[in-house]
Amino acid sequence: HEQLLKMMEERMMDVEQKLRLVKRLLQDKVNQLKEQLSKNTKADAMVKDLYVENAQLLKALEMTEQRQKTAERKNYLLEEKIANLNRIVKNLASPSFN
């Protein structure tokens, strides 16, 4: 009985040692996962910020493109007016040379 008891105690000690090792490994994994969660939370916040910034930049780009189109239309109209004024001046000047 004593020998059996001693073997059981040794097994218990071995099991306890293995359990401590497993507990330590699990705690390390928990710490690693907590750290990863923290990094993921920060990355998620950064992605949201970038998403908002991207939306603002797209809106600014749309407005800039609209202003460019408006400026191009005004420029075209001004060029037409200049061409018409040049024709008028040419027509007014032509009879005076004849």
C-alpha cells in the first residue's frame, strides 16, 4: 500500500507540475491575445478614421472637379466672346479701309 501511495503521490506531483506548465502556457496565450486585441482595436480605429478622411477627400475632389468644369465652361464662353468681338472689330475696320 505504501508503495502504491508513493507512486500515486509521484503521479500527482507530475500532474500538478504539468498543470502548472499548462496554466503558464495558457496565461501566456491570454496575454498574447489581449495584446493582439489591443492592436486590432487601434487598427480598427485607424481604419475608421481613414474611411472618414477618404470620404472627405472624395467630396473635396468632387467639388474641385465641379469648379474646374465651371471654369472651363466660363473660359470657353469668354473665348467665344473674344472671337465674336474680334470678328466685329474686323468687320468694323474693313469698311473703313475700303
